[in-house]
Amino acid sequence: MKITDLQVDGFGVWKGLKIESLSDNMTVFYGQNEAGKTTLMQFIRSMMFGFSNDRREKYIPPVYGGLAGGTAEVLSPLGSFEIQRHVDPNRLNDVMGDLTVTDSADGNVHGRIRLGNILSEIDESIFNNVFAIGLREIQELNALNSTDASDMLYKLTSGVDRVSLVDVMRDLKMRRESIWGDDSSVESRLTELLERKTRLQDEMGQLLARSQRWSKVAGQSSDVTKELVDLAGKLTRLERESRLLEIAMQVSERWQSRRLLTEQIK
């Protein structure tokens, strides 16, 4: 697929920009810093893959007004097409925008499925890492020989979910430094985890000691409960005996009188 013409209706600092009859071989955009080169690159990506949240924040609404979006004319093995995409102001969270893909041969209008066919079903990650390598990756390649550079280019999309290998290596380096604390300005995550392990072991020892004391107290409580039951039984028996003695004392005098009368009768 080759881009032949561009028309920016409104995107960042660009408004009403037309670029026609791009070369079949190579086209180079050059200019001073803040001239709008990156904005134009992001516009092309927006035409192909939509208005991501990051692009919306940086480039929409356009600085000088106008309808956000534009047109890219492309030539592919399927034919010549006009890809037109604009931001619908009524759907602020719509990343895809209003998309139309017009066949230049017959004028038929298509949608996302046809665009996917034109792009050979590649996604933005592959496009950015293989077909549109950024300045950061080029700077990473600067210090490599031809063999290493070729190998790195090949591996740019071999990471998890086609993430740039440069980003993976940078992320791994940051994670390693956060764990080992190679940089004096970064607190070692490993040291922090060891200190936390020591604190947790101390807490476990204290809880274990409390558990042992609780088991001992629980055993003592069981013994005391059993002793209370035994004492309650003894108290019941003693109360019964005390009652019997009290009754006996009450009838003792009459009992003795009865015994004497019985002897006299005999």
C-alpha cells in the first residue's frame, strides 16, 4: 500500500493542508522543531487506525479551528481508495470517528472491513514498530553494527503482544533497578521485602506465643469448669443433708418423748 495524497482538514496546527502526488519511491518531510512533522505523522496514523485518546488530547480540537480529520488517498493491490475520517463532535469518546472508504474506480463507499483489507489486517502496533519506526528506535540502532541492527529490527515485534523490544528492554531494566537498587537514588525493593519478611516473622512469633498461652488458658478453663460442676454436685448433697439434720433437730424432742412413753407402756 502506498499513500499518494493527503488532505488535512484540521489536526493540531494544520488546517486546510494538501499534499498531492507523493513519490512512489520515498518522500521525506523535513523542517525545524515544532514545524508540524510529528503532527503530520500522527495525522496519517489517525487516518489508518483512528483517533486514540492520546491523539485526541494533543491534536483535537485543531489549533486554528475547522473539522477535525481529513483524507488520505492510497494505492493498494485492491485498487485506489480514498480514506476519509473525521471526529464526530457529538461522540467525544468515539475513537474510530466517522470513517468512509471510497473506491476510486466505481465510487462505492465501504467501511472498516475494506480498510482492514487495504492494510492487510496489520494493527497500529505493527505499523508503528515495523513500517513507521520512530526516532527513538532509530537512535537505539545508531550504536549497533549492521548485523545487530538487522536482528533488532527483526525482533521489534517479537515481544508480548507485538510490543517494541526497545520498550521491553527498558521496562526490564527499570524493574531490575527497582528490585536490586543498582542506582543509589532508587530504594532497593529487595531490601524492603526482606525487612517486611522480618517484621512478619516477628508478628508470627508473637501470634504463636499468644496461641500457646490461649491453649493453656483454655485447658485451665476446662479444668475449672469441671471442678465447678463437681462442687455444684457436692453442694447439692450437703444442702440435702443439712435439710435432713434440720428436720431431725426439730422432731428430736418429740421423738425422745415418744420413746419414753413407749418404754412406760411396756
